[in-house]
Amino acid sequence: MLLEQNNFPGAKALLIPVQPADVAEAIEGLPEPMQVIAFRLLSKGEAIEVYEHLDSTVQQSLIEEFKRQDVLDIVDKMSPDDRARLFDELPAKVVSQLLAQLSPEERTATALLLGYEAGTAGRIMTPEYISLKENWTIAQALERIRRLANASETIYYLYVTDSARRLTGILSLRALVTAQPDQTIGDIMVREVVSVQTDTDQEEVARLIQRYDFLAVPVVDTEQRFVGIITVDDVIDVLEEETTEDIYTLGGVQSGADSYFQTSLLTVARRRVVWLFVLLITNTVTSAVIRSQEDVLQQVVALAAFIPLLIGTGGNVGAQSSTVVIRGLNTDEIGRKTTLTIVGRETIAGLLLGLMLGIVVFVWAYVLQGNLVVAIAVGISLIAIAVLASVAGSALPFLFQFLGLDPALMSAPFITTAVDVLGVLIYLNTARLILDIQ
């Protein structure tokens, strides 16, 4: 409202006590022309912090609106990992222009990160850390921290390196400030260091930080040289990104590297149509199975009314099993258990669910149709379909992981196929047997 009234001093006064993340959220909620105006109200220091919290599409929009020097001032002062993340979203031509005009130090730091494969520890790390030497005294170390604290991503962990820049130890800021001034770093540091390689997958890094409750984890290259750190705030971004990707994949939606809600409708439709075609073909196969059993349905028309109920329930049971298994695979929660143990557990769960649901459906079918034989066929079929769905839902993710395929992406359509096609076969053949139809 203040911006619409051209009350820029009032708008600026409102932004002063607000956290950078909150300012970024407020700017993202404005119409595009006002985003530029609101951003220009910030001081240079505030603008740098706020810019790092903005959505990539807003960052790109602001880059197009700013004068070149305005862009360089902001981009040059960003932390290298945030800058690399921004460059991943920009067109290659713009990235080349920006890289060429960065300061030599920042250009080297950014080029280093961009040289690593996307989704790895090297790509999300920051080279802004504080390193110490074993023979330094506590007083010398504290003096170095005072000089470099503002340029470092974090000072809560301090890293000890040798002359070849290899990581030899680590210590916390607490250990440093509680030590005696005449002690050396080698006296108080921890030599057993947990680190990751530059090519370690970012999800593995996130699990490592979660497991040990780290605030940061050091990154070493193939020659074991210390090259950077990954902080917990970067890991939170990774977890959000990976979780979003998994959820989209489970729904058969390919989001790509872009924000789903920022993507054009044509691209959205193209990405979602693939598995919809697969399911369409599956339904065609199911229809063919039903046609092959027309003689059963012609003699007992009431059977047809329960086909959607049975395959729908089976699909839901299978989806539940696959969801818990895929989640367990992603979090390594079931890494210590054998495949047969998990599948067996889900099979028993499917049997119990089938018995409970089968009894309810048996009663319901009898109330609706008044035909005891049909009700028995429906109840028995639901038990068998629930077991089948549980086996398929728990076993297929393991199979696709073994084959090197994404379990989240592949499982859903194949579970649907198994439950729909085999479920209908089970139901109609069970009915044929019980009704003694030749």
C-alpha cells in the first residue's frame, strides 16, 4: 500500500527491523514492477542478505531490471555457494557476463563450485571457512578468528590443516575460548574428523549432518585436501529440494530443476502426461481382461458393480506399502533390514488389512445385492487383492532400486498395472469358481 502511494520513506522504515528472509518473502509477494522499487529501498548490505533469500525467478527478474553495476555489487558480495546456486538458474550468456566482471577472488571461488557436478557436496559447499595450524597458540588462533570472522560462513567449527592443506583435526569455538592462552591448537583439537568428498551426493551429506547433529561438515577433494564446508542451513535447503522432488515423483509429476508453480502450463502438461499415458494403457489392458470374462458378468451382472471398489482399494493398499518402503529407502531407515523381511512384513499387513476390509465389504455387498454368493466372492477377492497389492507395493521399489531406476518414479504405474489387471482376474475367476460358472 505504501509503495502504491509512493510513500517510499514509510516503506523503507517498515523494512528496517525485519529479518532478511521476511523482507524477501514480502518482496516476492509484490507485483513485479514494485519488486524492483522495494528492493532499491534497501541499503547495499541489506540488499545482499535479502537477495540470497529470494526465489530464483525473482533474482533473475531483478538482474534484468538493474543496471549492470548494481548487479555486480550484489552478486560479488554474495557467498560463493549462494552465487553458484543463482548461476545454476541463469542463462549461460548472463552467467558468462557476470563471471567475467566479478573480482578475481570471487570468480575463482565461484568457478570452483560450478566445476563440480550438480547435486554433489562440491556444488553446495562454501570455501569461506577458518583454518588453523596445530602449532599455533590459542591467542594466535583467536586473533586470526577476529580478522576473518566476518568473511567466514561460520566460526562455530574451526578446522586444522597441515602444510599441504590436508585436514588433520577440528575443534569447536567453545573448546577454543575455554582453553588456556598458552596451549596450542594441537593440544585441544579432535583428530578423528568426519568429512565428505566433493563428489558425495548432497542427500548423503544431509543424512550425515542429521545423524551427528553437526552445524557444518568439512569437504575434501580426491587428494584429501580441505576445500570447503557445508553448513546446516544449506542442508535444510537440500532436504526441502529432495523431499519436493520425491513427492512430485510419487505423483508422476516431473518437476525438473524449476519451481513447479513457476513453470509454464505447456511444460507442466508435457511433464505430467507421460505417466498418464502409461495409466491410460493400463486401463486399456484392464478393459481387455474384463471383456475376456464377459460370460461371468453376463450371468451375474451384480459382479460388475464391485470392480471399481476392489481395484481402487487394492491400489490404495499398494500405494501405502510403496510409500513407506520408498521413504525408508530414501532415509536409510530400512537399510539394515533384508528385502524379504520388509516384503514379508508388508504381506502380513496386507493380509490383516484384507481381512478387516473383506469382512466389511462382505456385509456391505450382501446388504446391497442380497446375494450371499456374490458377497462371499467380493470379500475373498478383496483379501487376495490386498495381499497382492502389499507384495507389489513393497517389492517393486526394491526391484527398481536394484535395476538402478528411481523407485519413486517407476513404482506407482507398475503397482497400478499389477493391482488393476491381476485384481480383476482374481475377482472374476474367484466368482467363476464360487458360482460354478463353466
